[in-house]
Amino acid sequence: MSGPNKSYDPVEVTPLNAEEIDRFVTEAIAAFAAATTVAELKEARIAHTGDRSPLGLANREIGALPPQARKDAGKRIGQARGRVNQALAARDAEISAAELEATLRAERVDVTLPVATAPVGARHPISGLMDLVSDVFVAMGWEIEEGPEAESEWTNFDALNLNVDHPARTMQDTLFLDPPSDHLVLRTHTSPVQIRSLLNRDLPVYVLCPGKVYRADEFDATHVPVFHQFEGLCVDKGITLGHLKGTLDHFARAMFGDVKTRLRPSYFPFTEPSAEVDLECFVCHGESVNNPDRPCRTCSSEGWIEWGGCGVVNPRVLIAAGVDPEVYSGFAFGMGVERTLMFRNSAADMRDMVEGDLRFSRSLIGQAR
């Protein structure tokens, strides 16, 4: 910085000349106007408004002026800096707005275009089929009933007319819970829910009981130790085997379309009379029977496929639940969810249903509903 000037002669400090200051301002405004990006404007700002800028250096020279001249020079420098800062602010607003508009234009998204969503999972076909079965019976006026998976021996066996010597009560088929003295088992069927419904509900009773069941079965293509069933129970006055047949025909059509059913005599401790429910083969429709030229692997050329069991509720079961068999009668039926899913969707291996492969679930999306 120049030394103090004792006499009033502002011309001695060249950067403080009015012409020089105007030139500094003009150069700064031109540099701001030439900048096209925020980065370029930042460089121009440092060059023309910083401590080492021409105006910044000129401001330092004010101290070299005599006291009488400092006021005029300070006013001249302040006004020049004000003009430069106004030009800088205006140009900064213009560039920022232009860059924002360019960014928005480049990142514009057409929200009307269709997009392909990437599903992160899939609903299991067994869950979908159980909901479908429930919907069919709710539409008929039935109710859905559920029960615990750990059941007492009484509700799982005794109340269903399965005496203590019945083979199903041995350790070979039933999974007992420790300690054995508690007489608790993992339910082997959903029939205990029927007993609970008769004990807890007012008559008449029309309930569907879907749920998970457990048995000491092998794990292979047609058996798993943990599977699902849905059982239906109807107890009312005047119920006959004809009501059972009509209900099953409607149910079968809801599951498989225009399919025929038949009741084949069988035996179950909790129903009397009892029957197996057979479906007409979906593949050969009976044309393979006694026809060696057209064998059918699906039904083994028998023309029918076993679906589940059914029958008129045994009076002993009604009595165990406190229902007078002289006044009320009823029917019951039960089918495996996995078996029904295999029929509906041509699933060849039951193990695919428990391995958690999303490809399997996604391949059946919509088919189980």
C-alpha cells in the first residue's frame, strides 16, 4: 500500500481514478454476463469481488489519500462495489434458474407411461386356495371356524368316536406333545374344530374349518408331515345324505368347473354312513376305462380320482358334543388343500408347495383364486 499522502492530490493514486473504477465495474459486469454456469460465475466473483480483485486493491489505496479525499474515494468505491454486487446477484439468479430448468427438463418423467413393476414376493397358492374355498362357502351362508393346532386327545379322538385302540392314536401316526401326561397332540385333522363348534355355537351349525394339520408321514411327492385340510360341518333338523351330495356337487363345480362326482361307500368312525368323494378324471373323462388303447396315468384308467371323505355325522359324535341325535342330524366332509391344489393346477410334486420357491408360487398366481 502506498505511504500516506500529506497533500490533497487524488490523482497520485491511479486505481482510485473515476475512470479506472468505472473500468473495473464494466469488466466485472462483462465477466458475470459471460459466465454460463454456477462454477464459471464463482470464478468471476472471486476475480472481481475478492480481496485480490481490482476493486479490492483499490479499496486498500484509500488509506494513501489525505483525510480530505478519503470520504469521496470511499463513496466512489462503495458505489462501484454496490453496482458489481447487484450485477452478480442478478446473474446468479439467472444462471441458477436456467440450471434448475435444465435439470428438471433432463430428469422429467412421463407419469402416464406404463411401468413394469418388479414383485418382491408372491402369495402362496395354498393360502389363495384356502381363501377361495372359504369364499365359496361364505357365499352359501356358512361361517368360517378355526381352532388351536395343539389339541386335547378328547377333542381330536374320543369325541370323534376314535376309541383308545384305534390305529390312528398310536405314536406311528400322531405327534404327541411332552409331557404325555397332558394328553395333548398336534391335531391330525381339522375335525376337532367341528367338535368345538358344536360345543360353543347355537344350533343349527354350518361351518367350514380350514387349517394346518400334522401327521408322522413320510416326506415325498404325495405326502408331507405338515399339510392343510378344510372340513365342513352341517348340523340342523332334517339334514339327509341328499343335502351332502348337493353341497359337494356345488363345491366341486366351484373348484373344477363342470365335473361329475360320485360317493363311494367307505368307513370313518365319526360318520355313518360314510363315503369317499370321487371326481371324474379331468384328463380322460372316463374314456380310458377298459380301453387299453387309451391308458390314463392320472386315474390309472379307472375314470375317477379320489378327492376326500364325507358322510352323515355319527350320532355318537352328536351325543359327545351335547346334541340330541333324535332332533338334529348333519353331514361332514373333509379334503386336503394340497391334493385339491394338485388337481386344479396339475402340480406333480407336493414338495414344491413347501420349499418356498417363488417361481412355483408365481406360476400359480391367479390359478389358485
